[in-house]
Amino acid sequence: MEEKDIKLTETLLYTGPDGAVTLEVIIDQKNQTMWASQKTMAELFQKDRNTISEHIQNIFKTGELDENSVTRKFRLTASDGKKYNTQVYNLDAMISVGYRVNSKQGTQFRIWATNILKDYMIKGFVLDDELLKNGTRFGKDYFDELLERIRKIRTSERRFNQKITDIYATSYDYNLNAELTKDFFANVQNKLIFAVSGNTAAEIIASRADSEKPYMGLTNWKNPQGQILMSDIVISKNYLNETELDNLNRIVEGFLLLAELRAKNQIPTSMKQWKNVLDDYIKLNQLLLLENKGKITSKMAIDIAKKHYEKFIVFHDKEFQSDFDKMIDEIKRIEGKNL
């Protein structure tokens, strides 16, 4: 298939039973079909890529579709700007996968995709109906409300990772059940901690928790005047040094300011774009971008920290002075002077 017959990476908003999903597809006007990768199908049908791959293999094994007829390899530009050979599947394959995942969902997608292609055949382009409601989906009211939401997030007392996920949730195609959302929510804390320390949250806890260090290696905890609790030692941020904490706060504040600026300049932002904005912001500041999940799991880190805590708390309890203890000592000191 010649490249001139294909319009690459058409971005469309599909609203399914689980909410809206932004899809990147290839519209093939010549053959009156569209093409998508397994990754796009996973986002579309809210399943992991392994499940999608398994369905596709079964479709070919049973002879439901001919693999050579419904698959192609295109050179597509990835988020890193490089071009990669990517296996893609046509609309017939997408619909077959949809029916295997959920027949109702497959039917809904087939109707939507057929209408999209019909529009494309007639007009040569696709208009998203949502964009046409009241003139535009992204009118002045939309951005005014968005700006107000972002400013409230900035001034809230929520934790650093919660503020980032709150911004992500303002995406115009936000879908709680999307694989992209699950991945973003699961990794955002690690991504930020790694950017300032070179370690994941679990690696920070495992390497810095030490029963023989003052305060068990903590630099801060919930009640600085009170005892160190078990809940304090399993929070990675509590082990960061002054420079790391400062960098972390600056990343979050900078990202929030960037989000506010985008809303002020009326730039609509999708879930995928927010993920890329955060990654690009980290790289722009020449900080470390997390590429994997690290070598230590959260459970391993917590187990290590708890073992250190059991040793630490024995000495800590003996040395700790409560407000009552301090008051008694002060009374004794005063009474001693008056003798």
C-alpha cells in the first residue's frame, strides 16, 4: 500500500460504554477501512495488550479472518520522534476483537467506525460531533471552568502525586477505566521520586531506612514533635534530602503552572498529552525519566523498613520525651531551684 493513500495517526474521540477514549488510527481512504495497533485496541476495549494479542491469534487460528488480508506494517512516528515498523490491523480485525471482548461493545464500535468512514469517504475528513455542540466543545465556559479547577488544585493541601493526578483528570477525554489512566496513576509517584533521586519510591525506602541512623534515616515525618510511627517509615518522600525535596516541589509547582497556562491559552489537553507533558517537563529540566518499574517491589521495601523499625523503636521509645515528660522535668528543675 502506498503511503500517499494513507492519512497517518488521525486522532478521534470514541465514546464507549466505559467513557471516552482518544484513538490514534490510520484512515485508509482507498480501501475504505481504518488501521490500528494492538496498543490502540487495548485502549479502545479497555483490555491489556496480552488479551488483545490472544484474541487476534485465535481469530487467525480459527480462520475467522485471513492474517495477510487484515494486517500491515507501517513506519509510524512514536512519542520519542523516531519511526518504527508497527504491526497494525484493519477495521475487520478490530471489530472481530471487539465482539470477542464484548459483543455489545463490538456492535457499538462497528456502528461508530462505519459512520466515521462514511464521513471520510464523502468529505475527506472527519468532524467530531462533540466539537460542534454549542459551536465547540472547548468554548470559553469550558476553559473558564478548567482554569478555576486547576487553580483550586494548585492551592489545595493534597499530596504532590495527588495534585498531578488531579490535573490528569481534567483531560477532555478523561476515562477512569482506561489502561493509560491506570498506568499513569500507578506510576506517577515513582516517576516524580525517580526524577529527583534516581530511585523509585520502593528503592528509596529500602536503601535509606536504617535502624542505626538518627530518626531511622527519615528527614521528615507527620508529627515532627512526636514519635516516628510505622506509617511514617513507608512513605518514600519522608527519606528525601533537602535538595531532593526542593526539586520535587519545584517539579510539581512548575507542572501546575504549566497546566494553568495551557488552560489560560485555551489549549485542550488529552490524557495522552498530559502524560507526555509531564515526561517532557522532566526531560526539559534535565532530570531523570523513569523507564521501568525498578528492581524492588513496594512489598519488599515495606518489609525491609518494618524490620529496621522494630529495632529502631526499642531505643526510640526509651529516648523519646513527650510533652508530659518535658513538663515533669521542668517542674523538677524549678522545684530544685527553690530548695
